Amino acid sequence: MELSKLRCTIFCMFCVLTSLALAFVLFWNDLEWNKYQMVAKQLMSFSRTFLDKNSNNLNMTEIYTMDSPLYYAPGEDLRQKSDELNDLTTEEFYAKLNKSLQDAQKEKFTIILVPKNKALWTKRVSTTPYHCGKCEIAHTLDKANDSSTKALVYHFRFAVEANFPKERRPDQLYVWKSGESIAHAQRYAPVEFGRNFFNLTMTQRQFGDVWSPYKTDAYLYVQKRLPKSDQELDWIIANKTKFALWVVSNCGGSSRSLSGSTRRMKYAKEMIKEGLDIQLGGKCFKDKKKDFENRKFKFYLAFENSNCHDYITEKFWRNSLLYDVVPVVLGAPKRDYIATAPPNSFIYAPDFESPKKLVEYLKYLDKNVTAYKEYFQWMKLEFKDMKFRHRTHSFCQLCRILHGINIDNLYNTRYTEEYKDIPMFGFPTFPRLIPSLKDYLFKNEENGCLDFPI
């Protein structure tokens, strides 16, 4: 263990010294600063990968405290929702959490992300970090009958009976997973057979069993190396030379298209008709290049193909915010964006009475640097201000569930109605079972989300 720590320390020192050497060489040769930044970022990315691979050999509990940004646990305000946790002091809570994570290291569980067919089986295996418990994610059904395999995760389009083991074990959870909107699932997913069959869902919806968002504000904080100074924000804005960008590949208008795809295309065309200065790309337009240099644009049309709960995709997180572009959004209800996104980081198209009024507002922001800069103020926030800095999700949350760590349920918007009886540390008396997958997925959706009656 001490040797692993020493190796990681030496490697970190090597990265720092190499970065300084690069800076000196580039300065000496009068090369551009951004070239140094690019090389340094690649080096640090390699460093992080090295540390991740060696982290299992470190005593991670040494940094897993209530003062650490890595503790991934709900704050006191959320813990008060649980009768089990409400009587615990903060110190007692973390002692219990650390004990549960230490116990989880004693046994590794396997989670199988079931491929579409046998041709896609692979030996590739990934492992979860310490704070998730101890799990590996496999991509083959070869391990389905192993005693250590505790969850089978089925992609919504391939969740058909032919892929299920012949005999179901009571200690295995079946998980229904979708990264698409619920409207997409309604059209393409075989959900009729899903009665008293699946134990959990894994979707973007915050009221689902396992939350699987595209990204979070905490992700942006790390990737963008926040917080930014006022001068850095001025530099970001000063380097923008183009107005708006929209890259889209689902054009709408056909019988197979989601209605949301057709609606967004119509709305965008009306904006263009009203004088929107925009560069168009993707399969729907002639320009199909991969790199549009998003950072040079002031606005990005982050229009989703569905108007469904919590369906906020890479258009918002990666194409816009990650590249310092203000997203103009159309899709999920506004309350979902407010609950998920950094504060005042987006423009919600339905707030305007018409596409014309929206275009007028964008033009106003283009001429008013002070008003435009308001959409970047969130980048000055500290890590403690990130909404999801302590919440695990996706396979990390699922691994916790398998080890009987259910504290992430406190974030669920339906905690009181559906999750209050599940122990924070331990296992429910009976495994959760979804009576009707169809009802669970579709009954509580917004008007305008689903294309067909349920």
C-alpha cells in the first residue's frame, strides 16, 4: 500500500515538472500559450487515468470524510427526511457510511450490461470507484449464473425475453435502462411484458430508481476547472466571433419521427425566418463536419426531440455549457432545467411569446455584453455550490444499492411516496418489483411528451 502511494506521488511530481518544462520551452520559442495548455491538459488527463487505475491500492477512507469534496453523501437538510438518519449526528452518519463502504470492499459484485446479441459480447470489464462500493461492469452473459452477479441491466430496445437467463435467481435484480426519452421508449421499447418483472429502472428521470443523467453541474465543475475569475469570463466572451449554432440529425416530418423532432424543426425555421444568424450542421443540413468550434458561438440551440421529464441531453451539457456557449433550450419542462442546470445558465424558449420575440432577445444580448455575461456568472461558483456534488448516479448508485447503501434515495423527488421504507443502510424486506413497466414509465409524463395514448 505504501509503495502504491509512493508511485502515485512520484508520478504526480513528474507531471508537474514536465508541465513546467513544457511551459519554459514554449515560452522560449515564443509559441502560443494555448498550445501549451493543450499539451498540459493531455498530460494531466493521462495522470488522472494512472491514478484511477491505482486508486484501488490506496486507503481511500483516509480522504473519505465530511470535509472532503469526494464524500458523495447527502447533506443534513436531506438526511432529515429519513427517520433512520435524523437522529444521527453528522459524525455518526459518516462513521456509518464509511463502515458500510469498508464492508462493501470485502465482496465484489458483478453488474452485467446485457448486449444486444452474442456477437457483441466482450471481455471488457470496468470497475467502480471506492465510494460506489465494489463492483465490476461486464458486457457478456457468460457470467449471468455466477454467484457474484447481482444485477442484469437491459437496454430498453433490446430487453426481450430471449436475452434473459432460463432461470431467475431471487438475489439478482433486473434493471430496465434507457438513455433516450420516454417518448422514444414508447415507440420502440417492448414494455408490454414488463409486469412484475423488472426490479429497477435506470433513466434520466429524477424520480426513477437509479438516476442516470447525461451530465451534472459537478461534472462541469471538474471538466471546466471552475471557478473562473471575472477576467477569465471577459476573455471567454471576447473570443466569440459567431452568433448561433445548431447541429441536428433527426429532422422530423416522417411517420417514424418523434413529434418533438418535428416541433423543434418548425420552431427553428421560424426563428431563421425572423432573422436569426445561425450556422446549421448535422445530417439535416449540408454541413456534416464534426468540429464546429463551438466556443466561438454565443448561442446554441439545444432543442430536444422530446418534451419529456428530465430529458436534457448532450446538446445542453456538452455542445453548449462545456464549450462556454449559452444554450437556448426547448424540451423538458422548465422546472426540470432549473432543478438540474447551473443557475441562470440557459434561455428557455417557451418563455417567449413567439420565435420572433426570442430572436429579438438574442440580438439584444449580442449587443449588450453586461446582460450576456450574466449567463456566465455560474462559472464563478465554488464546488460547494454545485447541486449534485454529493449525489452518485448510474452504475455507481446501482453498485451501492447492491451493497445495501441506499442514501441516494433521499435525492429522489418521490422519496416519501416510494422509497421511505427502504433502509438507508441495509436491504428491504422484499426486493422492489415494478408491477407494470408501462404504467411506471408513461403515466406521469407531461402533455406533449408521448406521441400515442397509453
